[in-house]
Amino acid sequence: MKITVDFEECLKDSPRFRATIEEVEGDVCELESKLDKLVKLCIGMIDAGKAYNAANKQFVSGIRELAQQSTKDEVIESSLTKFAESLQEMINYHTILFDQAQRSIKTQLQTFVKDDLRKFKEAKKQFDKVSEEKEAALIKNAQAPRNKQHEVEEATNILTATRKCFRHIVLDYVLQINVLQSKRRSEILKSMLSFMYAHLTFFHQGYDLFSELQPLMKLLGGQLDQLVVDAAKEKRDMEQKHSTIQQKDFSNDDTKLEYNVDADNGIAMEGYLFKRASNAFKTWNRRWFSIQNNQLVYQKKFKDNPTVVVEDLRLCTVKHCEDIERRFCFEVVSPTNRSCMMQADSEKLRQAWIKAVQNSIATAFRDKGDDGEKLDRKSSTSTGSLDSGGEPKERSLKGESALQKVLAIPGNACCCDCGQPDPRWASINLGITLCIQCSGIHRSLGVHFSKVRSLTLDTWEPELLKLMCELGNGVINQIYEARREELGARKPHPGDPRHEVEAYIKAKYVDRRFVRRPSDEELRNKVVSLSKQEKRLSSSSEHLPPRPPPPTPKLRPASNASGQSVKSADSGIQNSADGSREMLANTPSNNSLADAEAAESPPMAMPATLPPPSPCKEVVFYEPKEYSPGLQLYWASCARSLPDMAEALAHGAEVNWVNTEDDKRTPLIMAVQGGSLVTCEFLLQNAANVNQQDAQGRGPLHHATMLGHTGQVCLFLKRGANQNAADIDEKTPLTIAVEAANADIVTLLRLAKMNEEMREAEGPYSQSGDETYQDIFQDFTHMASNDPDKLNRYQQYDPQRP
């Protein structure tokens, strides 16, 4: 309601003006009350919003904790993490909304009330005061006696001055009233409109956020439907198994223990036994015993490291014990007359354990020449991480970035197996993209056939992303579907029944029914071609950057065993990655690297110059006795040809194939010789043994260190390579790196060793050490994949530099 007071009317000071003034004053008083109430309600709303946001943050924190607890289920972990991020973003939007409410409603209206209404009240006080003075002047003027001229003049002068003052103040008061009436509209509308626009922005932001989240939610919805079906099926299967087992006779269950030397986990036999302690009290404790790797060990808890009772069963005997009070006892006696007394739960169990120990002794003697192979029965550590216990922490690309790079490869825009467009999953050891249905089938094949990862939910290491980009659906289908049309096999289409797609995928990857087997001549030509290709790569300037002339650093003079001075090193010192890490600051400088390492071993003489590492054997092709897929994989690894490597594996090549005619080298060692990080990653993803040694006792880490391939050293350490392994010259990778004065590799090896020691010690600085280790390794990983020139620059020593 617009109330305007006329300026002409105020000068008359008529009853109409007074009524208008009274109405205005009542309206302003009510306005002030309403505005005060609205501001208080706004404050209450903001406080409630802050409490809501605080509760929401706790809820999101609970989601994140649940995601961290679900690390073994990558779908749940990645999905909950994404949901938590989205909800956190909504909390941020709410916070912005409440901040805008405080600015637009509380602050603006409070300012209006305090400033404009205060001015109105002050003007009203002056108006009331001058009105009273005017009224008094009029009365005094009216009461002045006619015969008293001086009183008449005085009353007339006072009245004139009072009227003049009244006119001035009443005009100001009316002006203040009209300005207030005009301004109240703009102030109220301005604050409310700002608040409503804040709501509009809030809902737009929320809509955009959840629009981006919608594809993931739809994807999870599709997975959820399948999970419900699978859960129902699993429940039926478990109920059936439960019913079957419940009907069994468990009276003779203790006879089920059998000795199995070829068990997948390397444990030939295991079970509970009572063990008599060697202390004075001869107490008996129940422990979990197992026979593994020709040793008898036991554990108190699953997480405990096994305690070795017998180091080598070949040197022991086992016998019954009938001369003690307890029943079902037997004893394992070592050559040092140390014995271990154990007790089974029944006579049958005792006989089973005695027989198992005897069989283990016999097997160990029979296979004593193959101890190295027996110890390597455990699965390869090729998929290990920096901390050997979880997912790698270093990440490069996630979500749409990895998706765009992989789908840009020709043929990758559709599922490799059924042709479904826009795939969102990948098999990282095959290098192909898959739809959601085919990815589930690939998972069921087992990781020895296919390792499935999400292109949108998972994070991708740089070397793994490059591997995906060097293969692709087109390359793999040329190998695994070479004879499909010839055999008349129908390739599945999107929407086909799951069982048909599953049968096709098993025929394709497990049975390899459509792979074309090469003839002996074709295989020979392929191997010869790859060996020639390797020679071309070796002579190419693009293979590896040339090394500078041998440096001659200033060190203390010394002599070798024959009295001759040791030759100078033939490899320079690499620049360390970034050159700015704190850990690098604690590493000896480039000029004094060999000095510092040698100082740790006082008995050894200091060389006059840095000795070079034992040179790696030159890669030379000899006509083999037999051509095989393993030999193709061997030379393809050296030639850095991933398609030929994939073809060799499809033809049945053993990924850890040993070339007995070439120092027992493996494809992984040849990949090191080839200098390709992606080739090494491909072999490791396909279960290559990162610690398998050649005839010189050197594993891939040794060779990568000798050749100065920093990126490969970083990769092998992340994948669990044993840096303490020594070759036949008793040199570890760290020894070789120090002799070669390679600062980068020395830094990586020392950090990895320090990190391992910290984890074992469980000291107060363990966590911080791990974080620094992770950060530095992440830098090296990114540099090796995205900017390898930085790792291939060598720096000479300056002989004149002190």
C-alpha cells in the first residue's frame, strides 16, 4: 500500500494531515514489527540449515568410511566414493544458499530497519516536539492582553518563529515519510528477489550435478538388477549345499585330511594340533600347523607370520609317542636332537599327519634338484602395489579422461565380444573394451584369463593406460577370432541371451577355438623377423638416448686386488626426478654418491674412479633348436611389439618361458633389454614373475638397473621386485646402481628399502615415510610414461668441481 503525504497539506496542519500522519506512524510501527520477526525467522532458518549441513557432513563421512571398508569390492567402493563426493557438493551448495539468505534477508533488512526506520523515528520526535511548541505559542499569543503591548509583541514574535520552525521540520518529516514509503518497497523486493535467485541457483546446480551422476546411477541400476538375480541364485545354491552337507555323516570327518604336494597354495597339508612347549612347564597349546615348501610351520592367529618348527624336513624323522600320558601324540626329531612334540585329536588324524610328514620327506628328496621351482609355486607378484598390500596410490587419469583416451583407439568404441556400443569396462591384460554384461562374464573366467577394470569408476596408472592404447579390440580380435568365420561361428550381438554370450567368450579366450595356429615355417619367419626388428631398434637413435663419454670424478685413489687402478665408470649420473623432493635432499649428491655408499663399508678400498656395473649380455639371435610360441614371445618382448606378444600368448606361450640357449633369460628380461615400459607392464599384467632370474642370478630389476632404465626400475619395485636379491657376483641392484653412479635409481631403491623397513618396524614415522615414498614414486611413474626424456638425461661429473 502506497501512502503519500502531500507537502501543501502539511503546511496547513489540517486534521486531514494529522490523520494521515497518524496512519503512517501506525503503518511504520507495524512494518518494523514484521521486519523484526522476519529477520528473527531468517536467523532461525540459517541456524537450522547449519545444523542440517553438520548432520549431512557426518552422514557423508559415514558413507566414506563404508567405502573405505569396502576396498575389496571395487564397484561398491568407487560408487560410494562418487556418491559421497556428490552429496558433499550438495552440502556446499546448501552452505552457499544459507550464506546468501544471511546477506539478502538478515543483513539487508536489518540495515533497513536500523538506518531508515531510525531516521523516521528521530524525525517524528522532532515533529512532535515542534508541534507542542507551536501549540503553546498559539495559546500564549491568544492569551496576550490587549493593553499590554510588550506581551503582545513578545507572543507575536514567538509565534512567528515557532511557525517558521514548524514549517521547516514538518516539511522534513513529510519528506522522510515519503522517502521511507518509497524505499520500503525496493528494499523488501530486493532482498526477497536475491534470496529467490539464490534458491534458483541452488536447484540448478543440484540438477546439473545429478544429471552428471545419472549415467553412473543407471549403470549401477543395471548392475543391481543382475546382482539381485545372482544373489537369489547364490542363495538357492547355498541352501542346497547347506542341506546336502547337513545330511552328511560327520562321524569320520577327521579322515578327510590328505597330503597334496601339488596344492595350488603350496600348502601340502594343514590343520589344528596341540604343541608341547619347550619351557620348563611343558604346557600344551593348540596351534594351526601346515606343511609347506618342505617346512613344518604353525600359526597362533591368521595374521601372524608362520613360526618355522622344522627348516628342512629332509633332515628329520617322525615317530609315534606312547610313553607320555596324552593320547595320539607324535614327534618330529631333527638331526640336532631337537624335537617337536605334537598331539592330534584322534588316532586317524595322528596317522594322517605322520604319513603326511613322511610323504613330504620323500617328496623333498625326490625333487631336491627342483627346490627353486618349488619355492616359486606361489602366484606372481605382478599385480602388487607400492605397499604390497593394496591398490596403488598413484593415479593419473580417472573417469571420462581414461574413457576418452581408450575409446579413441580404432575398434574400441564397441564391445570387443558382442559389439555393444559405448563400452565402459576393459580387460587390462588383454587390452580390450567390454560392455557391462561381457565384463561380468570375463570376471567369471578368473584373473588368469581376464582382469576387468572400469573405465569410468576406476583410476588408471599411466603405464596401464598406454598399454590399453597400444592394443585394442581390432588387434585382439584379429588374433582370437582369426578362424571364426572359417569355422562358421556366430559372433554375439547386443541383447543376445547371456548363456550364448558366455559360451562364445569361453570358446574365444579359454578354449582359444578361433585362434589360427601358425605352421612351423610361419613361426620361424615370425621369430626371425622379430629378431631383425630388435636389431633395427637397437641401432636406432630413438631406442635410447646416447650416453656421454665416461666421466672421471675426483675420488680418493685406491687399487684393486691386482694393484691396478680401477677403470672409470662408463655411465653418467642421471638427473633425479624434479630435483626438488625432500627425500632426494637427504640422498648423497651426484658427485659424492659412490663415495657415500663406499663409506658404509670401511674394509673395502675406495676406488679411484667409479667402476661400471657388470655389462648386460648383448642381445644376439642364434638359430634355436626349436621354434615355439615362447620363443616368439621372447623376441617380441625385446622388439617391443605388443600385438606379437599377445599373439604368442594366444598360441599358448608360457609368460615365464626360459630360453635355455641364452643364459635362461625370460621374456620380461628381454622386455627390459628392449627398453619399453609398456612391454614390461603387459607381461606383468599377464602374471610374469618379476623375480625370475637368469643364469647369472639376475632378475629384471638387475637388468633394468644395469641399463639405467629408471622407469622400469620404478615399475618393478611397485610390482614387488626383491631388491635384496644378489646375482652370482653377489651384487644387488643397489650395489650396481651405486657403481654406475645413477642417482635416480639409487634414490628409488633406497626409498623402497626404507619404506619396507618402516612398515616392519611400525614406528611413529611409518605413515609419513609411506606418504613420501608414494609421492616420489608417483612422480617417477608419471615422468617415465609422460616425459621419459627427463629420466634419460645424463649429467657428467666435472673433474674441476670440488
